[in-house]
Amino acid sequence: MCGIIGYIGKREACPILIEGLGKLEYRGYDSAGVAVMNSGKTDVRKCMGKLRALEDAIRNDIPRGSLGIGHTRWATHGGPSDANSHPHTDCAGNITVVHNGIIENYMELKEALTAEGHTFVSETDTEVAAHLIEKFYDGNISEAVCRAAKMLQGSFALVVICNGEPDRIVAARRYSPLVVGLGKGENFLSSDVGSFLSYTRDAVYIDDDTAVTVTADSYSVTDFDGNPIRKEVHKIEWDASMAERGGYEHFMLKEIHEQPRALRETMRGRLSPDSGNVELPGLNLSDEYIKSVDRIRMIACGTAYHASMAAKYAIESLCKIHVDIDFASELRYREPLIDERTLAVVISQSGETLDTIVGLREAKENGAKVVSITNVVGSMAAREADGVLYTYAGPEIAVASTKAYTTQLMVLYMLALYIARIRGTVAPEDAKKYCEELWDLPEKAEIILNDYKAVREAANRYYCFNGFLYMARGINLASALEGALKIKEISYMHAEGYAAGEMKHGPIAMIDPTFATIAMCVKSKTYDKMLSNIREVKARAGEVIAIATNGDELIESYADKVIYIPETLEVFSPVLVAIPLQLMAYQVAKNRGPAIDQPRNLAKTVTVE
Ligand code: AGP
């Protein structure tokens, strides 16, 4: 997820671009750049680091001109570097592009363009778009952008300027957000309205597979074949900070709602429901090595550890490989059994958690190959591993991890299916079924997010209780621990996740009318056992909220409150179970009042032991 911006009008563009990028930094901050056109030439300034670094670099030599584009980057293809920073240009520097999204077919396009004599200076997918537009440019930049857009697969919001047409900016989008800001004698393009709200509240939202050509006093929207499309103008009521959060009150709520998109981006270019195939570029492990692995050790902290708990069930079931999971902070003080036939899987949203990095190094020192699963391109976990699988969740600003967790699960499920195919432990027809079910998860997540009245009602009843017990069996024990962690870290209430079968060995003594129990009771092979556990809690006057599968009527006679989610395979259910638990934690915290995005005593990345 990156931030893109464009300006055309009567004022100096650069200050407006820099100001707008400052409001887009929450979308990415690996590098930043601007391109300003003056007298038919485009001056590109860009550098690695946060926007501040770019401001320092241009302070004494600000590019002049009233037409320009800008970008703040969250790296996906090619680590953070000056060369990989946007904007990117074509061979002659006549066409300049900024981009938000992932161009899946960039490698094949890059090979074809290279064969035609184009030269590339970066590792990015975006630079391919600049050269593709150059290939099609014959005096009409709008047409060239549309022709190029039709050849791109994946997600993109492209903003393009051309030296030969200094009176316009052209943009095109598919899946990544793009909005036009309509000023007086000036116009704006951006990833979101926050970047131009101080100049205008009139906005035109651009839809998928459409392009827009913007001049200082006009805009025209077409499909990629040039057919005109009428668009209505929206009056934006948000203030700038609300715009940065997409209109949500907190980043956490925004990021909970981003999960369908994040899951789709994480699957994009990797999972094919039609073929039942999973491809994992970047894994960097040979088939022979994968067949030789006799043990997988997963190393993580916090929420990432909960993802590894769920993955243990999935990998052992699908791949028939023994899986150990370790808190990274514990691993280094044990003498773990790790050798050349161990595959270490390190999970870390930030890729910088010190305990986890130390665990990664310990595994390498003991001969293991290491694969990192991280959300940050170029992070330590990415750099020090033998292979890396990125989650494409975009920056996660809230301390409480949400979209990072569900996209970690998605990557782990894809890894399990990839390994299972190579080791022959899952039949092709079953692999196809699994892929189809994973492919449908984002849509099922949207169903949950479109109506969570039951979650709000539960939160409004239980937020003043003495504490919460999350109980589950099987793979959803991970969900129970994750749900408890969410509510602990943002509402400061006591909560714990527990194996439901263990309740009778102690925890059930806690149950009384002031203690709420949340039971993961989705369709599973332990469903009947969970009903019995719910009955045990009720027999001690405890109140029970059940997370259950749509259509389950029996649960209504057991639980005090039922929160339904769409049906999915039990092995994948943690992705959907997580969402009502995240929303529950959010609503309880909102009712109790603490600072949800930055809870007390916590940091987003723990770089100390
Ligand atoms: C999760 O909500 C917490 N913020 C915390 O447990 C976090 O998951 C943990 O610190 C690990 O962070 P990482 O994924 O960046 O390594």
C-alpha cells in the first residue's frame, strides 16, 4: 500500500505535493519522491527514507513548476532504496509514473520490453508501467496509459505525466484507490482525499478499470477503450485526520475492515483456485529440500505466535510433517533440537522484533534453513532469512495487530498447500478444494464486516464484567489466545484463552455471573464437545457468547449470545473467527475508553528483549 498524489494548476506544485504526501505517509514510508514538470522537462527527486529525508534533500533546490506527481512507498517488489523509490520514468525521461498496487505480470512484461530495447534501472514492478506507456505513446498520453493498463494484471493506481503534454495528468486504476480533487483552476489526484482536503472538498472517486485525464480546469473519465463515463462529484465531510483513517475513528477499526483487501492482495499472483495451484516466488527452497525436511520449527511472538499455533494444525494435517512452535523469547534459553533437516519458519509483522530475530539467528546457527513471513519488505527478518514470503497487508499502524494476523494465516495456509503438493500428501482434487475455499475467504470476511450488530450488543453487555475467558478446541485454540490478547492489550481487562478440555482442570473455578466466556463453537469435529463445555459454564451461572457457523440453530439453546460467521473448512476458520473477536475487543475498549491505537505500555515493534 503506497500513497500517490498529483497536482495541476496555477501554484507551485512541489509544496502542495510534499504537504499531501505528509498526509499519506500512513500508507507507506520506506521512501518518497516527487516529479515536477517545467518548460517541457520533468525534474525527478526521490530518496529512501521517510518524507523528511526528501524534504531535506530538496530544501535548497526546490523543483519549480505547476504540474507534478508524488509518491510515498510501502515496498512490495524491490526493497527500499533510492533506485526503487518512485517516481519512475521511461528510457528518455519523457514519461513519469507513480503507482500504488502490485503488477503481477511485471516480470514477463519486463522481459518483453527489455528484448525490445528498453533499459531498466530498478527492481520494481512500477517501472515496467512507465516503459509500457512509452511503448504505446504516439502523441496521446491518455490513449497510451489506457493501452498499457489493459496489459497489466494485478492491482494498480497509476498517475502519469508526459513532457509532450504539459497541460494534463493521466491516471488509471484497478483495485487500488484513486480519487480526483476538484479545485478552482487547479485539480488533484490522490490515493485518498486527506491529501487535498485543505484545498477542496469536491471529490470524484475513480472506479476499477477506468482512466481519468485531468487538466487545471477539467477532468474526463473513460473506460480503458476510451468510452466516456459520467461520474458524480462528492462533497467530503471528513476532516484531514478522519480522512487519514479512511473515515474510521481509529486505525485499528480501519485495519480490521481492510482485511478482505489485504487477504486478496496476499493471495494475488500466488494462489489459483482454477488450477488448485500455489506458487510462492521468494520461498527460495528447492523441491528436493522440501521433500527432505523432517521437522518444521515456527518462531514468533505475540499475535504472530498465535498464527504459528494455527499453522501447526494445518501443516501437520496437510503436510504430515512434525511442527514445533516456540515463543521466540523462550527458544534462545533452551537447547532446541534444530539441524539441517529442520525448516525454521519465522513470523513477524514488523520483521524487527528482537526476540524473533535472535530466534532466526539461532535456527540458522544450528543448520536450519529459514523462511520469514513478514509484512515489511527489506526488514531484518526478510534480509537474514534464506527465503521470504510477504504478507501484503500494507502498513499496520494500530499497535493491536489485526490484518497482519489474518494475512499471516493466509500465507501459512498457502505454504502448507505448497509443501503438501511437493510432498504429495494432498490429492490434486483436494488441493483445488482447499484453494477454492481460501479464495472465498475475503468475501466471507466482508459478510462479517457488513453486519456485526451482534458483536456490538455483546460488547455493550460484557464490557463492564470482571474478565473474559476464551475457550476453544483444536485449531481455534489459536483464535482463543488471539482474542484474549486483543482485548487485554486495548481494554486492559483480564482475559485468557484456554483449551476448553482443560476447563475442568482448574479454570472453571473462576466462572461466576461476572465472568464472560467466549466459546469458539464453529462447525468442527469437536463441536459436540464444545457444547458440553458451554453447558458446564452455564451450570456455574457463567454467561457464554458463542462464535458459531451461520445456520446453526442448536447453539441458540446453549449460549446467551451467538455471533455467527459464514461456514468454511475448519482448518481455515481461524481467519474468519478472528474478525468478530477483533471487533469485540475494539468495541469493549471503546466502551471503556482507553487509547485504542496506542495502548499504554505497548509499542508496535518490540526491539528490546
Ligand atoms: C499484537 O497485537 C501485539 N501488538 C504483539 O503481540 C505483536 O504481535 C508482537 O509484538 C509481535 O510483533 P511482530 O509480529 O512485529 O514480530
